[in-house]
Amino acid sequence: MIQGEKMTDQLTINGIVWKACDTFRGTLNSSQYKDYILTMLFVKYLSDSHKEKVEELKAKYNGNEERIKRALEKGVFILDEECSFDKLYSQKDEDNIGEIINRALLKIEDDNFRKLSGVFKNIDFNSEANLGKTKERNTLLRTLLEDFNNPDLDLRPSKLKGNDVIGDAYEYLIAMFADDSGKKGGEFFTPSEVSTVVAKLVNPKEGDRIYDPTCGSGSLLIKASKEVGNTNFAVYGQEKNGATESLAKMNMFLHNINDAKIEWGDTIRNPLHVENDHIMKFDVIVANPPFSLDKWGYEEAEHDKFGRFSYGLPPKSKGDYAFVQHMVASMNENGRVAVVLPLGVLFRGASEGKIRKGFIEENLLDAVIGLPSNLFFGVSIPACILVFKKNKATNDILFIDASNEFLQGKNQNKLTKENIDKIIDTYRERKVIEKYSHIATLDEIQENDYNLNIPRYVDTFEEEEAIDVPKVQGKIEELNKELTTLEEKMKAFLKELNLEGDNNERD
């Protein structure tokens, strides 16, 4: 890179790409057009990276085409020149530009089958239903290509300011789309600060297998993998929504996690991470499953061949403990689980109470952490994090009430770095802090009939300051004297102005 040459930072990428969304606003909602925007950003990054690699190889091999070709085939990905962004842009005025883009995406998938298989399966740039009839569709796509052809959007690796700038920009855009989509957005993205808390709670280590059974766009998996500190880890995920699973695969690739095993399917009805007809085991499991999902697969769970529901079947209309039991069943001998759930899982009775009791009696539950309300996109209710561990040293449970410590936002509350650090420090050191945390013995929990509602264990009640009655009475008397003095002054003023008599007559 030439000294002083302009670099591409995350803010530049964010601004250009977010502005490109204007092309679709009014035609599609953000939960739909996000796929077109993020796919085009992905293709632009692949193309710019490939272009730079070709330039480097031409210099290295003095233009020897055969050696350049062999070197490219050994790279992280393969990109045919016909599929590059520059080639697509050169055809922006073609009447069938939607078909041209679709063919390019299909070839990228085929050429990179192991890494990018099915990543574009849910995106159709020639969709009349989404993008309108031919003339309207072509106008949209031409404008989109022109937006991404902005010279400031240079995504060559040597021009990116920061090691993970393109991945972070991608995460930013996913978060923006989630916010814009409201409730729907929460289905594919967990807020960054919540992901950070969950990742730090399970403390991923070198060599760990990391798994998310409801991985959405992959933000939790990425946060957990970053905690390792190097690339010696393995990432696994499963996602029911096909479009979101594609987002996760692209997200992994852009964060240089090139061998992530992300599967498409319903984790409860059809778990796909299986070894020798058994559920695969993992060191670290993180998740933010859909809250209290109805129609989660009760009938299939009754005949589960993997024995995941040994603590009992959750209610038909609430699938929270179905996901938790799947995660607990997926722990290896040193496994750790951190899962985000609605507060109701702490105290609801019947079958859920029985499952909760089973976890506690087998000494699997390590901590219960209450979170503030309004942290999640489209969901204002407060949530909690349950932490499970194999081979616990004690049989107590740490309760943390972090529900009152947050930064209030206009539309959504946030956890600050200080809030996060306090949660993690309290958990790791198992600290008892007045009105914040408490370590409950098994006897305490049994006395509460296995009800884990946090206020039963952490008293956050603040007594009102005692009223000094004589002091208040003295203040009242003082104010009354001042009032009498003011009234006498007012009468004197009125008398001087000769208004007192007039007022009496009007009265």
C-alpha cells in the first residue's frame, strides 16, 4: 500500500451500504431487502479480494497464467471472472440482469461447494413478486449495482482499516436491519452486548467445539469464537430459517471462520449435528432460542430417538425447555451452556417445574442472571440467562440481578461495558454483592419449591428515607409565616393602587 493512500473504514462501508437500502425502501420491507443488500456486499467483498489476489500473483509469477491459475485454485475461495462484481456491473443495462446475477451466484456456490454450499439458495434477483415486473426490476438492480460501484467502497483486504472491518460492518448492517424490522429482527440477531455476556460466561478455550442450536445469523457463535484468542476452535450451528442460515454462512466467511459447519433445519424435530446415531457433544453451547415458541414439535419429542427429553416434555405451547434440554444433552464431560430465555422459565410450574427440579437435583444449573427489559429487538419483556455446567465443584446456584443496571436508549436499552464487566466478574468470582447477587444453597432452593424467581434470592428493595416529622412540621410553619407576610404585602399594594375597594365590589 502506498504511504498516505486512503483506507476503507467501517463507517464508510456502513454509510454507503445503508444508503443503498434507499433503492428498496417503499418497495420491500427491511426483513426482505436485507438479503439483496447483504448478498451484494458479500459478492463485492469476494470480487475485490479476488482482484487483489490476482494482481499479487501476476507480480509474483511475471504474468504466467498457468501458475496464477493453480495458485488461485488453492486459495480460500474460487471466483470466476464472469461472476465478479465488475462483470455484473458491466452488464447492468441488460434486460435480463436479474437472471445474470442469479447465474453468477449459482456458479460461486458450485465452485466453492464445501464452504458456500446453498448460501444463495433463498435469494432471487429475478423475482417478480419481490422486485416487480421487468422494467421496474431492472431499474432497481441497476441502481443497486451503481450504489455498490462507489469508488469509496474499496473492499480489497489491503485497503480495509482493521483486521475484521468487513465482518464488523456486516454485523452492523444485520443489527440495523434487525432494529428496522422490529419483532421480526429478533429472529435472526442477538444484540451485540448480550452476545458478549453469553460468550464470556462460557469462557471458550483453545481447541473447544462451539455450538449454537438456533444460530440465527451467527452473531453468538462469532462472539464466542473471538473469546478463544486464536483460530484453534471448531464452530457448529443449526438454523431453521433458510434465509437466516445463509446469512450465518456469509457472516462466518466474512469473519474468517471458513470451516464453520452451519446446517439448515429444525433442531428439535431434526437435529443435524449427530455422531454415530447420537447427539454430537460440545465443550461450549450458546443460544438465544425463540421465546416460548408454540408448535415447537411436542409430538415428535414424545418419540425422540436421541433421549433428549429425559427430564420431561415441556408444554405444547412453550418450547423453552425443549431447547434447554437439547443443549444440556449436547454437553460433553466438560460442557458449559449459556442460554437466553424469558423470565417465565424460572417460576412456571407443572411440567416446566418438574424439568427445572431435575436440572437442579442433578447439579447442572450453575447460575441464573436477570437482564434488563427492552434489550432485544421487538421484545420489551425482561429476560434471563441460565448457565449450566458439567462437573460442578459445588451444588449451590449463583443468582445475579442485573435488571436495573443499563443505559436507557430511545428505542432499546443497552448494557454498557461496566454493566457487562460487573456481571462477568461477579459470575467468575462467585461474589455476593448486596442487592445484586446471592449464592443459594440447595436447601434454600428446595424451601422455595425449586422456584428460581430472582427476587426470592436477591433482595433489591430500597427502603424509603425515614421522615423527620418535627423537621417537616417546622418547615410547614415557616412557609405559613412567609405566606402570611406575602398576603399582607399584597393588601398594602392593592390599597396603594386603590384597587382593594373595587375588588370587594366585584366580589
